[in-house]
Amino acid sequence: MGYTRVMITAITLVRATRDGVSETAQRLAAMQYVSECYSVTGDWDIVCVLRLPQFEDLDAVVTKELRLIPGIERTQTMMAFKAYSKDLLDQGFGIGMDEN
């Protein structure tokens, strides 16, 4: 009997130098395990979604590879522990509402 391997998901927030957001985001997006990378408004400049096959890969990405990218001033990484699909969110927010 086989099993499904679960990917580990982490979200990394990045503060970049003022003139380096675009170049930094492009370098981040090209990294292994980075599945999505967005420039955003607010306190952070870039948000990256990481999908990793094992927990140990997070250490390699965050503490080693990110340090080599010029233009990064600060990072904060969060581990995802539960995913909510759009369909489930729509169902949750639609509770008690009648469709006419």
C-alpha cells in the first residue's frame, strides 16, 4: 500500500532594499522550492510561498540560500500547518445564507 507524501509549506516575508525589490523578487522566484513569489504592499516588500519535500530543506533555503541574495534586508518565515481550499472557505462564509 502506497502513501501520499505531504509537502511542507512555508511563507517567507522579505523586506528588500528600496531599489532592489524587482531584482530580489526575480532571484527569489528562481530558487528551488519557491512555488510563488509576489511583490506586495505594507510592511513587507515580497512574499514567497515555499513548498518543500522535507523539513530539513527549509533550513537550507532560509538560513543559507536567502543570505546569498543581495538586496534582502530582513526576512520572517512562517510554517503553514493547515490549508484551506477556496471551496471550503466559500462554504464556511456561506453558512446561514440562502441562495435565491
